[in-house]
Amino acid sequence: MRRTLAVVAALLAVVCPPVSASAAPAGFHVSGGKLYESNGAEFVMRGVNHAHTWYPQRTSSLADIKALGANTVRVVLASGQRWAKNDTADVAAVVSSCKQNRLICVLEVHDTTGHGEQSGAATLAQAVDYWLSVQSALAGQEKYVIVNIGNEPYGNSGYQTWAPDTSAAVQRLRAAGFGHTLMVDAPNWGQDWTFTMRDNAAAVFESDPDRNTVFSIHMYGVFDTAAEIDDYLGRFRAAGLPIVVGEFGHDHSDGNPDEDTILATTRAQGIGYLGWSWSGNGGGVEYLDMVTGFDPAQLTGWGERIFNGADGIKATSREATVYGGTDPGACTVGYRVIGQWQDGFQAEMTVTNRQATAIDGWRVRWTFPAGQRVTNMWHAVPSQTGADVVAANASYNARIPAGGSVTIGFTGSWTGGNPSPSTFVLNATTCAVT
């Protein structure tokens, strides 16, 4: 999407770089085509874009976006080629505000929009120069910040060099010490109608020394049918490559995107999305405002749809675990003793996946408070060391769908008492006990 005159335009793509397999990740990292936090908890972006560089006085917007349920905000920055540069102090303040409001911060340079077709647009190399100039504001923020190198870095001319230029940008940032997940946008004004990003994504991913790059597609008029949306996203999933929908809307001048399918497919496939945009659009695309005049009490139809509608932010967003150490909302465990006798008992445990994505392969850990021992278990494979128990999935129930549950049964022995465990951990996530 383009920004015309003094108005907000369509932009943004979300890319998350992978991390070295030999070192523990300092922050976000990619594995198996998905994005994870440093503690191994899967993270699925659910958020919106905010035009900070054009509306720097709207400092309360991040709190408003968070209050409506988002876990991520994509923040528009400028590198100085087309708009006034956001300096190191400003970037540091944005990061601080994201953290204060418990949001993951995707930072993007907007000056690259439509390079080759848009007069004065920055190159990806110039975007890298900008990131190097503000690096001190990002050092140590790998758990909170994803660096989106450049928004929609090519228009419909010159996009043939997208792959080598993107790889070079990634490698320069890595050589300079950026350990963050990196995000890279598609060419063709972000919509990749030539399939340049799709067909070269694997090579670009492999060119990242950290294997920690995420690809971002912007879905506007090119993606006006369910078949187009499902095919594009499905190809990345099938290839094991990380993809997010870094921008999309409910309408656009180049066609009517199928936002219902975008929301439903991203939910079903565990893909992140960032809608365009919070407020401040102009130049004929005011209809893309989610709230009127930056007022969270004045949701537009588009804002109502993305925040409160089916498969929207409120229904599918989960806060990053870095802001609480655990994410009890991601899973629940119901534990009950259904029979007890002298020195023995039978218990049942129901584990529910509250995430917007399926869990493929699971392990539930708990500690018995009074030295109980598992003697037999069904629907899971047990192991026990002292009071610590691990129940791993059986071969036939390794997948827990979004909103789905699995029930484990077992018998055990006890002496002196049989109090219930108080804490259960599903993979890396501590679950709420029901």
C-alpha cells in the first residue's frame, strides 16, 4: 500500500530471523517454520500497524492497541530518505513503550516502499545503514523486538533483484551483530504477485547465518479469493518456511481482499497477522482506519471486525510469555482423583490447548507434593524421577488441535497423603489449573 501526500499508506511486512542451532537463542527464533520465544514457547503475532513516524505525538496508541487484545504492534519508522529520520532516542522510546504495554515490537523502515517505481524510495542497503545507526537502541532487546528490514522494498519495477538484495541485507545485519529475528517483506508493493519472494524464500532463509528470518506478505487486492490466500500461505507452511501476513485490510483500491479467509486461514495454520492500520490513513484510504481519530472508543467497521470478529485479535491473541514468564491462558489442566484406596489411587488429567494453533507433540510435567508414584498410565508414556513426572504423548494422540483436549489416566501409589499437584507445564508453558 502506498502513502500519498501527507497520508498513511499500505506497507509493512513481518520477518522473523532464525537462530544458530549451536547456541541457546537470546530471543525470538525460528524452528520448523514457526516463531518461538527464547524459552521455547510458540508465538503467533496478533496485532496491528501503527504509523508512529507520521504521528509521533500519539504516544497513547500502544496502550490502546494493547487494551483491545493485541500481542504485537508493527511500528512505522523512517530512515530519512523520504520522511524525517527516527533517531536512536526515539527508537529506544518506542521499544520502551512496547515493553511497558507488554507488546512485541516489530519495527520497520518505511522509506523503502516501492523502490524502483516510487521516486525517492530508499534501497534495502540504505535501510541497513539506518538499522546500524540505531543499533544501540536495539542491543539486548532480542526478546522484545523483531526487525522488519524494509517495508515493501520494491514496486513493480526492478523487483528481480529482491532475493540477492534481501540476502545481502540480512548478512550485513548479522555481521554487525544483530541477533534479532529479522522480517523481510515481499516485492510488488508487498503483494508478490510475481511470486518472487515465494519462489526464492528458501534460498534467502538459508543465506541467513542464524536461520532466523521470517517472510512477510501484504494481502490487499491481489488476494481477493480464498484459493489465492490458501495456496500462498500453504506453500510456505508445506516448505517449512516462516510466513506472516504483515499487512492486510478489508478493502482496497486495487481490489477487495478476502479478509474472512485471511483471518480463518491464519488461525487454522498458526500464522501471525498484523492488520493495516490503527488510525491516521488518508489520501483515499481512510477506510483502513480501525479507530476514528486515534480514539479507541470509536471503532470503525474494520476495527470491529479485526479486534472483535471471528478469528480476530480478541479471540486468538496470546500475550508473549516474556511479559509474565508463563502463559496460563495458552493451556489448562484439570486434575482429579477419581478413586482412592489404602496406599493407591486412580487419577485423570485433561489437558486443553487454548492457543490459536495446534500442538504437534506434547509433554506434560508436574511434581507430586507428597512423593506419590505413577504405577500405570494410559493415553501417555510416563517417566518419573523422584517426585517429578513427565507424561509424553502416545503415537496416536500427538496432535492437540487449537481448542482441543487430551485426557490422560493413571494409577499411582501414596503413603501418608495424596494431595494434588499445583503446577503443570505443557512443553514450555505453565498451564492454568482448573
